[in-house]
Amino acid sequence: MFKLSRRQMLAGVGAAAALPFAAPTVARAQTTEMRLGLITPVGHSWNDAALRLAELLKEKTDGRLNMTVFHSGQLGNESAMMQQLQSGAVDMGIIQAAELGSRVNHIAAINAPYLVRSTDAVAKFVRHPEVLKLFDVLPQETGTIGLGWAITGMRAVFSAKPIENLGGLNGMKLRINPTPVYRDFYQLLGAAPTPIPTPQVFDAMSNGQVDGLEADIEFSWNQRFDKVAKSILRMNALFMPAAAVASGRVWRAMPEADRALIAETVKTVLDEQIDSLAGEEPALIEKFRETGVPMHEIRQEDTTDLIAAFDKIWLPKAPVIARLREIGASL
């Protein structure tokens, strides 16, 4: 039987170790599977942004970072997704400020009314460095890493009865997002916040279970709430951003180069989402006007006392609101 000498065996080992690019090729072939969850359906601009993120990460890494997007609450509601983010079972999420704000008053501040008064201003506001610094509390408070804001436009009230001003909201059974900020704001106006699951709102307005709905323009047009509304009140008060967040557990274990790549790519897709939504909203508003449903806007001078009453409740909980108002006024 032919045997190799010790010198020949060592030479063979050395030659194998010297093969060019052998180890890097193995490393590049390894695929990292990632999961991103959000509650919005196919066709919503947040979902489009998530799909674009997955596409770009796959493209930039030759398939090494492979992200699956779970839309429409396939991983559960936002509370359930936050638990999965904290445990590392989900890598990333697009989570509404309402959910984060229900846990952290400092984040709830971004939902305060009249920080800005137009969607164009929202687009500038969420990119301001100090508004992005709201995320600094997330790792300690929620176990997540904030990477940027996605937006909706300014929200409006779709009323099943004719109303023209803030006084018309008094006594109205109004379906709103149940975040504490929204609840306190509408209760100051005399409305009765009424929780109704989103898929049931259209029928609830039709049968009188609720008198109206408060929602953003994009969502309301997609759901055609104009068909059950007798007036639209553009509040120019509130908007609902969502945070692109990463699991803190996953983020800490990730190579620094991948963290930088993901952060950069998230910024790219969120910039696209913000610019697209702000650019398309005027056309949606015009579509609502063309339906013939009367549309009214709230005058700025009618909101001074309302802002003071709200701030009396919320400034002690979230002092940063005062600074956010200054930023909004400068835009």
C-alpha cells in the first residue's frame, strides 16, 4: 500500500490552506434569512417600502441577506410583533408610533396634535435630526433599534352627518386609533372615542353604530369611506408615523458592516415612501372633492385654546412636545 511521508502530508495540508479565496467563498455562500412584520395590507405604501427594502438588500448582497415580508398582521398584531422583536424571533418590523407610544410617552409625543399642519411639513418633520433622536430611548425601553420613520398624511374626520367645524365633533361617536394621545385630543373636543376593528368600520358607519371615522387620506380613499360620509373635516392636526425598527438582540449579533448596510438601505426606502406619499396626496384630496362630499378645513385660529388644553395634560408626561412644536413651527 502506498503511504505518504510526513513531509508530503504536511506539504499537502499547506497547499490546501493556500488555495486562493477558499474560505471567503464559503462565507459568501451563507445566506442570512430575515423576517420583517407589519400590519398593513398589500398595496399600502408601508408594505411597498418593506418589499423594496427586501429587494434592495438581496440585490446589494447577491442574495446573502434574504428578507421575507409578513404583511397584513400575519405575525400577529403590533403588540405580538413587539414581543417577537424583543425575543429575536422577528428581525425587523414597521411599527406604528401609536403602539410604541403606548409603551413610551417620549415616543407618544410625535402623535401630539398640531406639531405640523400639512403632509408636506410632515415629510420634513420626520427627517429632522431631533425627531430621529426620539428613537434613542427605544433600546432600553422596548429592546428595539429605531432606524427611521415612515409616514401617513394628515388625518381627517369622515362624518356620517354634516359637520363644518370642530364644534360638530361634540357628542360624536368617533372611531379613532386608540392611542392615548388621540383619545385625549378627541375627548377635549367632546367626541366619544369608539373602538371598532378596522374591517368593520365601513358597515359601522352605514348602520349608525358610529357617527364617523378619523383616518389618513390614503387609507380612507383605498377603503372608499366617502361612500358612507356626508362631510369630510380636514383637521390638519394629527398624523400617524410608523417606525422601522430592528430587534435589539438580532442587531447586536449582526456584523457591523451589515448593520451599516441595512441602516443605509432603510433610509433609502423610507425617503422614497415619504416623498411618494406626500407627492400623491394632493391628487387623492382632489378625488375626494370630485365625489361631491363637502370638505371643510379647520382654521388655525380656532385651535389655540385646544392646543393649550392638550399640552396641560401631556407636557408633564412628555416634555419633548414643546421642542417638537418649535421644530414644526420652523418648517
